[in-house]
Amino acid sequence: MLDLNFVRENLEEVREALKKRNANPDVLDDFTRLDTDRREVIGKADDVNRRRNESSKEIGALMQQGKREEAEEKKSEVAGLKGIQAELEEKRKELEAAMDDLLSGIPNVPADDVPVGVDESDNVEVRKWGEPTEFDFEPLDHVDIGENAAILDLERATKIAGTRFAILKGAGARLERALINFMLDFQTTSNGYEETHPPFIVNRNTLFGTGQLPKFEQDLFHLEDERGFALIPTAEVPVTNYYGGEILEAKDLPINFAAYTPCFRSEAGSYGRDTRGLIRQHQFEKVELVKITLPERSWEELEKLTANAEAILQMLELPYRVVVLSTGDLGFASAKTYDLEVWIPSQETYREISSCSNCLDFQSRRMNLRFRRAGGEKPEFAHTLNGSSLAVGRTWIAILENYQQEDGSVIIPEVLKPYMNGIEKIEPAS
């Protein structure tokens, strides 16, 4: 959430930021109206309080002078002022709640170097690694490869749960687990992330903290429970909230977490080619990286975070590119995001496999996550970052499609072989 004083003092800057994000800047007119009303109410309350104090002094003087009747009249006047002050205080609270509600729906301000654009078509390529895989035969997509090898069953998943669910079997399930273990092992042993295993169900306060609520309520799978529980859409939600409401010590930052979780997203509508196979599922797996850092270090940490995610793709020898998202494609809480896009041969294009974002203090304000520098200085809001390392299902797809052979088999990448219990190649079913 943006700082109230920042919005108040930088209205035009925020207005331009909303325009760049294709968001309605008129919400700031409501903000200004509420802020004006709030200041007016505070002014009236201060005036009433002054009058109460003056009348209270007069009561004492009148009592000393023996003017009991006049003193009683003053007491009645003070009681009336007390009621007015209570009404004004209630009005102030209502206005502040309305301002908080309004601010909670305003997205983060994009960083100065984020390209201005309408949508993903305006994202800017930063770099590429590897060359798109070429074949001397007609390559299959991951659905055909998986079904031919009897490691993917979409039909029975639909029977059990519905569309946009999948069942992985045998070597396919083993490959999924190998990817998870490999990603966690690498990020914890080589890059210093602490592994954590958070709840997969969270409350509304937690979802508010990272920005899923109130704006993206319809994307969540809610439990029919009076406590307001929902399944997590990403490990970013529980992990970033880990220190919510706490004050950390500056010397302990950055804090780096790595977490494997399933993720659940109730995304409405159809997405053309994405409705086939595992590209867009209601349930999928990710290994997520989260950083809590000092404000002056967060841009440096974004580059590290992105490099940590890229390293997985490089070790798997999967061709990919890095793009910086335009203002029109930027996530609600993010000030800047790099997307890693892996090459998908069947689609002859790069597809997102990780988003690495710097949210600055946007999330920490919502969850009241602060730190204190040495010397007992006033607590400050930390900066939070998150990124996938990687979306496991899409990595599974990329391996099947990029490592497929003409006979329908799939070679296991070298770095995954120690995790595959002796399986070096997935063979077509007989």
C-alpha cells in the first residue's frame, strides 16, 4: 500500500503512475475529497476540545465565586461539547477507514526505468540465454509426449476434479519431485536461502498483506468457512507475511526464504492454447524465493534474485530469455518485474516460467513489517521481493519438449539424474 503522506504530497506523480498502468486516476479525486473532509473534521474537533478546556476552567472559577447555578449551566455546555467531540471522532475514524480502503486498491508506483506500455506486447527483452531447440523431426507437445509415455493423465484428472487439473504418474511424477528437490537444494546450499514449509491455507489479513485482497478476491479458492480461509495462490503470500507486524533488526537483513508449495488459482475464462495441457492449471507447484531487505539494497537484491532463478534454467540447459515488464503488464504490488521465459518448441515461442519482483515497501506497509537500524532509530518499513525458482509444472513441460527424441523418449537433464532413482530416459509406453 502506498504511504498516505506520499500520495497527499505527490498527487500528480501518483496520477501519472496510474495512467501508465492503465488504471483509473479519478480515484485520487476521491482521495482528495476524503482527505479534505478529514482535515476539516480534525479542525472542528480541535476547536471543540479548546472550548471544552476553556469551559472547564470557567466552571472552576464560578464554583470558587459561589456561582453554582452558572457553573451547572457550564457543565451542561461541556457535556454537550463532549458529545459533539465524540461524533466528530467517529466521523474522523470513518473517513480514515474510507481512505485506507481507497489506498488499498491503488497499485504500486512503477520504478522510473520500467518501460511504459499497454500490455505484455510492450515488455522489453533484456537478454537471452541459449538458442531455441531445433529438431530434424516434427516435435510433439508435452501433452502428446506425456500421454504416449503414460506419465500424464488429463482425462482422469478431469473426472476426479474437473478441467485444468492433471495427474502425473510414474517417471512423470518422479520428474516433478526431482525438479522440486533440485531447486530447493540448489537455492539453499548455493545461494543461502533458508528453506521453509508454510501453511497452504491462509486468512484474509495475510492475503491483504501481499496484495491479493481486496482487488483479486475472485482469483482465489475460498474455503466455506466463517474464518475467511483461502488456499494460497503462491508461497509468496504466507512466506512474505512471516514477520508481519514485527520489528526486525537491520543487522539481520536481508532474510532469504525458499519454499515449495502447491499453488491454487481460480482463474476465470479461457486462454486459447493455454487450455491444453499444463500451461495454465488451477493447481500447480512452485519453488518460491522471498527476500526481506533494507530499502537501499532492494534493487541490488532484485538482480541477485533474478540471477538465482536464471541459474536453474542454465543448469537444466533450457533456452530462455529475460524481459522487463511494461507498466501495462506489471503486477499490482510490484514496482519492477523481470519475467524469465523458457522456450516451448511446440508453440515456437518463449513462455513465462518465473516472475521476479521488487515490491519496495508496498507490501510491508500492508502487513506492518518494519526494521530498526542500530542506535535505536525510529523503525522503517522493509522492502520485500519475490520470484519463482521456478514454476515446476512449466519446467516439466519445457524438459519434455526440449529433451524429446524422435522415438518419443525424453532424455533426463544431467543435473536431475541423481534425483531420478536411476531413470535416465523416459520411454514411450509399449
